[in-house]
Amino acid sequence: MNKKVKANTTKRFHYDNVDGLKTHLYHYLLNYNFNLKLRAIGRKTPFEAVLQWYDKTPEIFIVNPIQLNVGLNSYLA
């Protein structure tokens, strides 16, 4: 994961300051978690996998993961 993040952020773009890097990294990780389907977890996004675990065993979670979602990917509970 570190190699993928580094290749897609710091090695591909130039940042004028640290805040620009932090902003781009935040947006990259949001995109990764909500859009990229991973073969290791059954062609689901990481967020979909968390929701599936929440449906199976909600007692292992402190907070409902749907409440932690931001932006356009927000689901209505």
C-alpha cells in the first residue's frame, strides 16, 4: 500500500507546501477506499467490506460505519 500511495502522489505531482500534499493524500485515500474494488476481499471496496462486517457482527463496532462516511458517497441509513 505504501508503494502505491507514494507512486500516485509524491512521485507523480509537485507540491508547493505540506498542506497541498496533505490535501491530495486525503483525496487519494478517499478515492481508494470508496472506488477501488480489491480482489483480496471479493471484488468489493474496503468500505463495502466494512459494511458487510457491520451487518454480520455489529457488536464489534463502536460506531456505525455509515455515520463516518463523508462527501458524495454518503449513504442514508
